[in-house]
Amino acid sequence: MPPTSTASRASSGLDVKAPDADGNVAASYDVTNSGDRDGAEVSQVYVTQPDSAGEPPLSLRGFERTELKAGETRTVTTSLDARSFQHWEDGWTTAPGEQTTSVGSSSRDIQLTGEVTPKS
């Protein structure tokens, strides 16, 4: 299947669920192919930890390739495990407070953001 035009985007509806019992988080969002031919979009999911963690501003933690017909919108869910919200500090550690989950076609094209407070 050929790629879609650049008009295809993760466009709306980001819903970042609270962590489950194991600390896993589900991020759901809508992807729309606004082009005039069938194709695919690769949505990338990033996590931004608090400054105190000393991590890069955007860390790629997941991605989903979605095939779409022309004009189609589909809800996509990316699962992020508990480690996605941790950093190394004499062992895996979760920084206290909210962390940002972002979705885009690249780190330079963030289209959606949401907040989640991971389990410590």
C-alpha cells in the first residue's frame, strides 16, 4: 500500500488512560487520512518526564502503523508499559508528578498532548 499524502494525521481525540494495576498506560487517538488515496500513517508516541528526571524533552516510547482508506478515520490505541515512564537512577525510577504523552508523525510534528500521573 503506498504512503498517504502529508495531509494524513493523528488529528484528534487523544485519551490517555490512568495506569492499570501494573503501571501500563493506554493512549487512544484518532488518525485520519484526509488524502485522496489509500495509504498508511505511522503515529509516534512520546513521553516527557519532569525536568528532575534529567531525560530528553521527548522520548519515543511507542508507535503504530495504521492503514487507512482515503477519507477514513480510525481510532488507534498504543500501549505504554510502566518502564516508558521511568528513568535510570541506581535502578529504574519513576519521577513524581505528571508526565506528558505526545502523539505525532515525528518529534517535530507533535499534534496531540495529554497528561498522566504514572505509578511510582
